Amino acid sequence: MAMSIYYTAIRKRTLDKEERERVQSIVDMYCAKFPFENKHEDFCLYKEPFDEPNIVLDGATRIPWIRSIFYDVIVYWLKCLTELTMLLSDCEWKARLDNVSLIWEGGTGWRLPTDEEYAAAKRKQS
């Protein structure tokens, strides 16, 4: 059993060569330095073409359902996603942990919602 972080970046112009190289460099660094024994998969970026127009980056990363490292693995991959978001700061970003939307905080990065934020989001859905 596992959960996944899903992420999408949207903007009108595609990634240029330098941006693609920098994205790949960030992802490669985090994958190479993964500090935990049990990695279900690397930080995954889907290959183009994407399902919708204007998507410039799309992917998902599975989180192992291992109680002792579950939270730490989420935080680790959110740091990678934060670096990508800061690199491509002119994109509109969407990120979620399965069906729970993640929160972007400007200078800090991606994080899980608080109990109150999660409850408010659930109320909006119903």
C-alpha cells in the first residue's frame, strides 16, 4: 500500500532547454541523495505530450507506506517539489497527496494542510 504526491505546472509557453536541464538536475540530485532505505520510486516526471494544453511539467511520486519514515519521505519529496516550483515560479502549480491538496507558502514552499485547512477544504467539496 502506498500514497502518491501528484504535481502539475501550467503556463502558456513550454520549458526552454535551460529550464529542462535545471529541472532534471534538481530531480537527479534529490533522487541520488534519497536518505531512506525504502524508495518505491524516484521523483517521477511524465513525458510529453501531456493530457492538456499548457502543461509544462507533470508527474507523481509514490510514498512508501512505512510508518517509521512515511512523513519524512513526504517532506523530502516536497523539498524537491519546492525547488522546482521556485525555479518555474511563473507557472501555476497544483499539488496534492492523493486527494488532499497541498499548500504553497511563498518563501517556505509546499506543505501538508493543517487540520483546519483540511476541514475547510472538505466543507467546500460538499
